[in-house]
Amino acid sequence: MGENGRSQQDGQDGQDGQDGQRARAASRTAVLVCQGRAAADGRAAVGRFADPVAVRLLRAEERTVVEQVRAGTPPQGWRERTGYESVRACAEVAVPRTVAIDEALRERTGSQLVVLGAGLDTRAWRLADLARTDVWEVDHPASQQDKRTRLAAAGAEPAARSVHFTAVDFAVDDLATALADAGHDPAAPTTWLWEGVVPYLTREQVRATLAALAGRTAPGSALVLNYQAPSAKAAAGRLLTRLLGNSVTAGEPWRSLWKPQQLAALLAEHGFRTTADHDLLTLARPLDTPAHGRTSLRTGRVAVAITAAEHR
């Protein structure tokens, strides 16, 4: 990483000595999403979607299935084929979700971007629009350490002005305190990005997180949010996958699903007005991308909300 990236890592250094148990808690979902983006790079929605950094964050054994998906050559064997289909399906979901979020961020590029549950997100390393933006990547200590190891191995240079690694376990840690300690300025407008996290939190944890960020949100701020709507078919599919134990994400169950009107009401309680909320299938149509897993595209959603103060 470059000088800016290194200078903002001090807050994470204390996490380097976490015990082996926490180290093993690095998110497998984050790896799967990264594989999906790598598989789609240059193959889907060309001109609207691109993530050349994703493949660089993957280890050699994680790239094998990506290469198979890109070549359209499914492997033999039930478990191998299941892994192949998981990455293929993830690529299908990742394209419209990433395009919608990237375009929302470009419309609201400011001096501060906070990525909640950053996982292996690559935006701070691939979006030139962030050249004048300070980015805070908030994630579980184990997942964040895993990412920093991958970034170092890849020799990735940030495109953002700076990257602040901020270790937070959303289930137990105080987000507001962590951000304050990491130098986030609550008086300056902030764009909050919350992608691929909400389903894995309980409703109480979602409310607590929104309350924490609302307390550090200045007028002119925005929240870009990805979440999952209820679906009996999707729930049955995930349950079957967990019971069969044939998914790398089987140990990371969904804990909360939201109807759009429920989420809009919750955001309003915390000072945000929803200006857009679309399912991924709707977002995928103008991109002319494959839509085999229509259930996943129908239930996944991207919402954009802005501070109510902007409407006064």
C-alpha cells in the first residue's frame, strides 16, 4: 500500500495479536463475493461494471473456480460443481448491485466515505472518483486483518486519498466510539455505504448501527444500503444449503430481512429520507446481464437515503 494507506493503519495494529480463534472468523461470504466480482470483471455489463482489483485479492486456490466460471467449464464432482454454481450465481448478483452502488457513490462523492462491513470491498483501490475522499473501512477485526494481508500480498495502491482501517465487531463494539478514535469528522458530510451486512445482523443490531451513524451524520450526508427482502423460496434454499453443508457460507446465516416500507420507516426514524429503492432484477435489466437466479435478484435490493435536512 502507499503512504496514505500505511499512515491510517495505526488503529488496527493492536488487532494483529488476536488469538487464532478470532483469526479463523474471517468472513467466507466476503471471499465468495470477491470471487463473484472477479468472475464478472470484463465479462458482464462491460462499460458499466469493472473490478480488476478483486482477482488480485484472491489466493491461488480461490482463483481456480473463478477461472472455471469465466471459461464456462463447470468441474466434475458434486461439491466442486456446487462451488462453481455459487460463484456463478454470486457474479450474477454482484454486477447490478455493484453498478448501482458505484453510480450512487459517484453522484455523491465527498470528503468522507465510511464502508460498514467492508469485507473485501475494492472501491478505495479502484474508484478514481475517490481521489479526494478519505475512506474508513469498518469491519470485524479478523476479516479486516485477512484483507490487509491480501492487500499487502497484492501490492494494491489506494485510489482514495486515505484509507482508515477501523476494527469493529458490530455485535458487541461501539461504532461511534471506534469512528471517533479513527478520526472521522461528524461535522462534515459523510457518505455511508452498508453493503452485504444487514441480513447477517439482528433487527436490534441494525437499529443500533443506524443510531450510531445517525449521531455522526451531518447535513448533506447520504446512506447507500444493500439489504434482503423476505422470500419464502430464498429462505428455503438457504436452509437446504445449510443442512447439506455444501456452502462455504453455511455458518453465516441471515438474521434479518426487511420489506422496503419497513426499512424506509426505520431510516426515517434516524433522519434519513429514502430517495431510491430497487430490487436487483430491475437494476440488472438495462445491463443486459444473465438472470438465471431470478429469486436472488428479486430479493436483493439497493436503497439510497439522504439526510432529511436536505429537504428543509
